[in-house]
Amino acid sequence: MARLARPAFNQSRAPPTTTHATGGSMNNALQPIFALLMSTLSWLIPLMLVVSILRTPWAKGHIGEWFVRFMLRLRLDKAVYFPLHNVTLATPDGSTQIDHVIVSRFGIFAVETKNMQGWIFGSERQAEWTQKIYKRTFKFQNPLRQNYKHTKALEATLQMPPDTVHSVIVFVGGSTFKTEMPTSVTYGGGCARFILSFTQPVFDDQQVQDLLLALRAGRMAPTRATHMAHVQQLKERHTPNAERKCPQCGSAMALRTAKAGANAGKQFWGCSTFPKCRVMQKM
């Protein structure tokens, strides 16, 4: 029998150029996506870096001070109120730094800025106040006590009586007071309203100019070196084993126990030179 002829099959392989052509077209399709990704990263990474810097305490502090400086300049008459910023003064235990000092016929104002968010709880006599952001809670020094030292440094530098130097605390950054605050503790532009509430002159124009000259002469140089030295002193002052010094005379503070009165049995810090110096501090 005659065999049927088998159909011929072309067993030759597909030309290699077909695979290369497909790979090349895929690469061409990915190039626009890759370019878009690189373009996005070119601005996204710097943006993330800027955001992370703005969240640091250093940046928040400077932003808050700049905002308050702007509000004071906007709302206070430049011919009546004369501001000085970042004033560092020598104290018996090192130095103290005041965000803003306003000199006017109606008195001298030490302005402390707090750039904070969330709910703020505190009272005039508490050593620490509380900041609450959602479920997180933070403690910070009572700014009234902090600014008390600023006012005392101004009184000593300018040789002024206490009733001419006033403390102002201003919160910026969207915080909300959840407890009743003294009138000297304000939000944003409220600091200008508080300053403007003093309408009885205590200095004449020449005295104001003399006070400005004395303050410029008495302050430490407003340089980065001065700021860094102040920061280092703060770290040393708040070290647990650091010797506590009297803010009034610079002598060592001694730990004592009240023997009578409502605080009997409670410990406190008292100046070692008592009764010559009667400064006391709570634990």
C-alpha cells in the first residue's frame, strides 16, 4: 500500500528579533511612568523633609515667636511701644532668655510665647501644666513661673519696681484652654489687647528712651553663641544632680520641711541664706 504523504511542518523557530521587539516596546511604555515617579519624588522628598523640620520644637518656637512679633507690630503704635526680641539677660544662676520685651510709657512687658496644640489645663499656682492631644498627655512648666523669672531679671537690669514690669503669656498654634486662665494668659492677638489695657502712664518719653538704652546695654549680644550658651546652662540647671541655686541672690537652695501651717510636713526649697533671703520654691 502506498503511504499517505505527511504534511510538512515548518519547525524553524520564530526569529529572535520578535522577542527583542516586544521587550523594547515594554521598556518604551514604562519610561513615562518612571519619569513621572522620579518627578514626583523630586518634590515629595523635600516636602517631607520640610514638614519634619517644622514639627521640631525648635521650628515651632521660632514660628510662634515670629507670629507674635507680627501681631505686636500690627496692633501696637510704633511711636508708643518699642519692642526688643530674644533678649538674654544675666541672672545669679546663669542667664534667662525673654521672647519679647515691650517698653512703653505704660510699663514694661515681658512676653512669653507658647506654640502648642490641643487642650491646655493649668492654674496659676500649679508647678506644671498639662497639654492633651487626643489620648496623649504631656506635662510642661507653668509659663507664669517661667515668665516670673523674666520679669525679675528685667527689674534687676533696669532697676525698676515690680509694679512697672508686667508678665504676658501668649499661646499660638490652635490650643484651647480647658481651665480658667489669668487675664495675662492669652491667645494670639490677645497679648496686644492685654498690653493696651494699661492706660495709666508710669514713664515719660525720656525715661522710655533711657530704659531702651539701658536694656540694649544690659542684654547679652543677640548671637548664636549667646543662645547656645544659654541652652547649655538650662541643660545643666535641670540635670537631676545639679546644685539648685536661688534665683534672687544666687546662693545654694536647701531642702527643708514646713513645720507649721497648712503645708506642715511638706518639703520645699528655701534659700540657704535665710532669713537674709526668703526665697522659697515648691518641690
